[in-house]
Amino acid sequence: MEILVGKIPGSKASIALQERDNLIKIIRNNGFSCYEFMPNSEMLRYQNSLCSKTDANNFSVYLSNIYFWPRDLFLYFKDKNIIIKDPSNEFHVGEGGYSVSSPVDSNNIFLSEYLIGNHAMISREQLPGVNIFNIEMGRKENGKKLKHIDLTCFYSGEHETLFVDQNFYQSSSKESFKKIKDRGVDVVFFNEEKHISYNYYPANCLSVSKNHINETVFINEASVDLKNILAQDYGMDLVSVKMYKNPQLTGSMRCASNIFESPNPKKFINLLNEINLNMFKSMLESNMELSIVNQ
């Protein structure tokens, strides 16, 4: 299993690059293959060839969002790298942030309720035998809904348990999680201090596996309650990462990364580059509004 960590040299804040470099180092030190996800030479040549200043600026923004948030580009599920923007992709799940799954052999996938009526979804015909669960969007302290459920929920396939940050959900919304529990998935609510939940998104863990059975979880060092539950109650292999200087700018563990499997990792990364370059060209040709990915 390989891991991508997104980087854009010279963009965002310098602290972002420092934290991403630190994450890459820690992942490699724990025995996992990790690749820096950055614009390739073809991307940069194309940017320099754009005649319009507006197009060049738009392309810069497009690159920044693609490479800084690799979890939005594809979803690894049941030995498949499901590339969201691949025109030949028959599996439609929206962005990676709208989906929560596990790197171990699990038949469960969780989709944000935002996908209903907004994006095509995985259907039972496309992935037979898969258990599809809809998860209610959490709310920030100002009441704004979070479309990306990976900011509020973490799923362990090893333990078939969904861990939910209760600071993002009212007591009335917990009924929807009871339905998930009734279908055989355990649901555990954890209780961080509110400022930790709202600023550092402790549920946004990076889960990886070397054998598709046991998980290693890279978790934000700022987490307290979730970290204790995973370690003490479930005996999970945890790696704490100091990555919380400014999560809105630098991203938490899963936002900043993605996992995949390929006999030729560089070929897979080149495919991602090709698909995303062609997507931008298509948007220019059709005068489509650029899709800006926000947490």
C-alpha cells in the first residue's frame, strides 16, 4: 500500500510545507512507501503556455487545490483505486471527503448525505455485496454544515466501528447513527474539547494497512479522547503527528494525503496528472466555472 502526500512549493503558508514534510518523514519512518504529490513538468509547461493571465491564474488555483488535497481525487476501496474525475470511471462517489472507508478488507462504505441529489453515488449494482451507509452532515460551531464527513467521522474496518465526533452532532441527529448500528456496524461517539474538534478535526485520521487486516492510524497529536479510545479500548497501532498549526490552511491527516495500490506507483501518479490536466483543458474549452475544493 502506497501513500500520497500533497505539496505545492511556494504556495499556501510555509508552515504547511513544513508539516507536510514532517508527515512524509514520519510515514516513511514507520515503514510505508510515501510519494510527494506535486505538479509534474508537463503541468508546469502547460501553465507557462497559457496566454491569458486569467487562465494562468485559474490554473494556478486549480493546481493548488488538486495537489494540496489529494484525498479529493480518488478513493481506495476493496482493492480498487476509484479515480473520481476519470471519464471511464463507472464508480461514482463524489470527492474523497464525501466518502469514508477502510484500507482493510471491509464491505462497508459511508457516504455523506450531501451526495444525495447532488452527485452520482455508488449503486448496489456497481458494487455488489457492499454495504452503503448514508451519514448526516455534521455542523460547525456556527451552524454551518460540513459536507466532508471525514472531518467528523473515522471508520476502522479492522474493528468494524465508526467513531463519531459528537461535537459536530446534536442529540437529535444521533438517531441516524442508531440505524447504522442496527445494520451491524458499531458506533462510538468520542468527546474532545470543543476547540480541538472545531479547529483540528481529530477524526480526520490517515488509516493504512500492510496486510489488509490490521490498521496503522496516523492521528493528529492534538487529539485526546479519540486517541485514548483507539489505543486503550481497541489496542490500535497509533502514530501521533504534530500537524495542527493551522488545519484550515495545512490540512489534517486524511485531507493532506491518500492511499492507493499499484504495481507501478509512478504510472498511477502520472495517470492522475493526465486526467487532471485534461479536466482543466476541458473546463477552459467549455468555459466551465473552475471547481474550487474547500474543506
